Amino acid sequence: MDLPVINSISGEVAEGGGCASHSCGSTDDQLGHLPEHIRAKVHNHPCYSEQAHHYFARMHVAVAPACNIQCHYCNRKYDCSNESRPGVVSEVLTPEQAVKKVMAVAANIPQMTVLGIAGPGDPLANPERTFTTFRELSEKAPDIKLCVSTNGLALPESVEELSKHNIDHVTITINCVDPDVGAQIYPWVFWKNKRIMGREGAAILIEQQQRGLEMLTERGILVKVNSVMIPGVNDKHLAEVSKVVKSKGAFLHNVMPLIAEPEHGTFYGLMGQPSPTPEELQELQDACSGDMNMMR
């Protein structure tokens, strides 16, 4: 069985303000709570530092068309929720096209310091395309920081390869640490050439995410965790997620609101799943902040 492949996404650069997402970037006060060795790594990263957010640029390239899980909030013809700004790109790039685009942008925008691969599927479900891109960029533009966003299913088997490149930041989307909750979010995962459904698939995903997180932090690679707040599904559970990922070594937790509109064509959108209100989101972020550095 082949992994589902999506045909719409391209490269985008956000400059003079880092990311377009309002939740991207942490305040100086939030960074002040981090250990010195972590602050040294993120102080000029526009995704993590509010100050760097205004002076440095980042770029995403989409070279990963296939995905190995299905999320009820995701319709990859728009983009993947591993990337927090859905619907921003329009075509899949080959690794060669991606490298050329990055080099051209870097030549014209010297503030472009960060390159990420995030979508439209999962980068680690497309290892040849992803690591070819990273290898070439490591050789041609060694000063550019490389990072990757993943659902984590294929993470443990990819950690060694990730550590060979100039990659010191990885984002994992972790929406639960309980398979019963996961079964309400993930209808299936593609694991060892089989589509595993429901709770069994969610349990495999959770185990792989946690193992990959531990392996990354053991190698000194910084890990940020993204979570999507889904009212009535995982909203009462995400405080526990924060505690668990902190204990495994994640340095930052970014809780994002579910975006579920019928026109997006997602399961949640079509079924009328409500999104959290701004007040509900802030209340959850406040509840998590006692255990974890939170991205706001």
C-alpha cells in the first residue's frame, strides 16, 4: 500500500517579522526562564525568539508529499497542521528545486537564517527527498539553520540521520499521550506497510513520538512540541501532555487552536467540531505554563 501523496505546496519565506503566525516567537521574558545553553541556541531563531522574530527571516520548503498518518483536523490539499499556517503554499518541490529556491532567496535576503521542511505530508515519511535536501543545503549553505516538523511516527528511525546534518531544532506535533484520546484524533496510521486503525494505531504513534523525543534530547537536539486544542477531545488532557513532554526533555510547548471549517474539507470541519474560544485557549495555556515553557 502506498502512502497518500498530496500535490499542492511550495516554498515560502517570512521576512522582517519572522513567521506569519501570531503564535510564533516567544517573548524575552519567556526565554529568560530557559537554561542558558538553550537561550544561546534560540536567541536568533525567528520561531522561538520575539526579538529575532523582527530581525531574521525563515523559509519553508515543501518536498514531502506523502503522509503516514491521518488526522481528523487535516486536509493536506491545504497544508499539514505540523505547519502552523495552513494553506500558504501551492506546489511540491523536488529537492533540487528546493535547494535552488533557498539559495536564490538567501542571496537576496541575507536575514534569511532558518530553513524548515514541513509538509504537505510528513518530512520523515519522505526520507529520501527530505535528507537529500538537507544534505545539499548543509554543503552549500552551512550557516543556515535547518529544522524539521514531524508527527513523530517515523522519528526514532530518523534520529541518527537528523543528527548528521546542521539540524538542532525539531518540532513534533503531539496531541495526546493516551491512546483512547488518540483514537478520536487519528483514524489510522501507516505502520510497517499496513494501515493500523483506531486505538491500536494511536498507541503506536504515541510510543514512537515519545521514543523519538527522548532520542533527540539525548543528542542535544532541541525539541518543541506543538499540540492542537480540540474541545471535548483533548482539551482536558493537554496539561498532562505538557507534563509528559517536559519530563522527556522538550523545551517549549505550543498549544494551537483547532481550525475546523466545513470549507476546509476536514472530518472535524464537516462534522461541526467546535474550535476553542480565545479565552478557552488562554486558560489552557495558563494551566500548562506551570509545568512547561509555553509559546504564546
